[in-house]
Amino acid sequence: MSKHTTFFLQYNFLIVFFVLHLLVSYSRMAYADTATCNGLIAECDELTTEFVFDSEVSRRFMEESRHLSYGALRKDQPTCSGGARGQAYSKSDSCGLPSKSNPHSPSCPKYYRCRSGS
């Protein structure tokens, strides 16, 4: 094949591709104009469906979640009942913190030569 034939085929291919692209775009626009909306979000507004869904999920999540009361927002109050101001939460029994995992202190083995009383 000569250079002119190759160029001619490439040029024709681009023209055909461009025309097909225009036809597909036009058919989509024509379909969008004739499509009716029967109340479904996807049919009424395809472009903002993702954003509408995101806000809908956020709204439902906020409706189901528990809300803070005004009492929870008071400053200088311990979060656990029965605790004094400035007291660590771990010292208050009402917080429901788990107990220590190993409350017993291990004895000193003889091979460490610990002092008596350790």
C-alpha cells in the first residue's frame, strides 16, 4: 500500500467514527427529551442520582442515630456517675471499665535471685 492509500483509509475511519459518535450522542439526547418521569429518581435526573443517594443515606443515618442531650454538653461534669471532678475514669467503678487482665503479681523465680519479699 502506498502512503496515500494508508492516509486515505485512516482519514475515512476517523470520519466514520466521528459520524457514529454524533449519531449516538444525538440519539441519547432525543431519548432524554422524550423520557417521562414517573417519580423514580433515576428516571427524573440521571446526573444527580449519586449526590441525591448520598444525601438520602446521610439523612436516614441521622434519623436513626441517638442525639446528645443538653445534660451531656455541660462542662466540668464527669462522664461517669459517682466520679469526682478530676478523678480518672479508671478509678471510677461506674464507668464499666474492665478489670486488670492479671491482677496477681507474679512471684520471683529462684533463678532471678530476687530479694525476699518480692
